[in-house]
Amino acid sequence: MYERDKSLAQGEELRFFLSFVANKEMNVLEPMCGNGRMLIPFMQEGIDIEGFDLSVDMLERCREKCVDLNLIPTIYHDKIEEFSTDKKYDLIMIPFGSFSLLPDHLVAKSLENLSSLLKENGKLLLTIMTTSNTSEEIPNWAQTNRVEFTDDTIIEWKKVHYDEHENTLHTTIKYVLMRDQTVIKTETMNFRVRLYEENEFDTILSRNGFPNVTIHEVKDGYGFGRSFDVYECMTEKAL
């Protein structure tokens, strides 16, 4: 059900990330690619892109979608701090705030690994969640979204707790699939998201191989009125 609610990137978000592909000979890597939300639209554009993710279930969903679209994905089951290959990439991207899912003890190691995977003039694009993304506490289940399909309805319920000592947002999301006013299936997902203070992530990037950073605001990137920032990062060897 998560898959049906968050299927493929589109609109301003997709256009922004595609704008960094100067030509289709570029090699692109998407760590934490999940269900192929960004990877598949890139494949549809004929771009040479690979991806990897820690979740076997998400990778399987990606493969299933690719079968329906007559695409053959190059994806791996691996960790962001350990992924290794002889190949070097022109562009590495981690959209949709996925990097904020990493616990603090893996951040430096992951950035250092990503730096080692880039070509000399390669770029890393990533989004994070910041303390400005802090949402109100929702101690009890509250309906936060409803998506209507031809025969079914998916209702999203959410609980949220913010740990201000660890700058961490704990969110539990429950998807309920309804058909003819009957519950067909329920799916629950838990997210622990690290929220960064202003300028905190810039310092982390600089200390771990990315001293050259430009921040872009993508207006209406997640839909009208929902903007987000993207960090464009280059390594020391590119300076």
C-alpha cells in the first residue's frame, strides 16, 4: 500500500534531479533507492543508472514495477556505508530525505564511502530533514491522508513523537486498504528520522570529504506549496 501511495517521482522534483544529467553517457548511482521511485523515471529517460538498498522487500517492489514497464533494473542489496564497486560515478543522488534515516554513527562512514565512488568531477545530490520539518506531536492515531482509486481507497493514519534531545522524529504510519467500506489489508511502517539543525549538515559534509556545497531550493517539489532543499556536493578532488 505504501507502494501505491508513493509510486514514482514526477513534476518539479523529477525535473530538478534530471537537470544534473548532462548526457545519457553519464553514470548515475542511487543509494537507498527503495521501490524505484526515482530510479525508474531515470531509466525511462534512457539514463544509465544503478541503485542499491538495504530492504529486500523494497528492491522486490522495484523489480515488479520494472517488469510491468519492460525495464531491467541494475539494483543491489547492500548498505550505504559498505557498497563497493570498481565503477566510478558522475552523479550520486539520495532524494526524498532518505539520508536522514541513517543513525548518527553511520553518517561519516557513509559520506566517505560515497566520496570514494565519485569520479573526479562527480557530484552528490541529497536531501535531508531539518528541524524546520518538525511536525506537531500526534500521540494517538490521526487520519492524515486519503487516496481514492477506481475500486479501492487507501487511508493513511499517523502517530508522531519528536525527541528534542536527539533531534529525532519518530513516526508510525498505518495504511488501511478499504473496499466497499470493508478493511482488506492493513500495513504499518515505522520511521526514525534524524532532523539536522541549521548549518549542522554543512559542517558534517565538510568534515567528511565534501567541502564544496551548494544548497538549492526546489519550489513546489513535492506538490504545490511543498518545497525542499537539495545539497549539491563536490569532493576535495574536484576543487
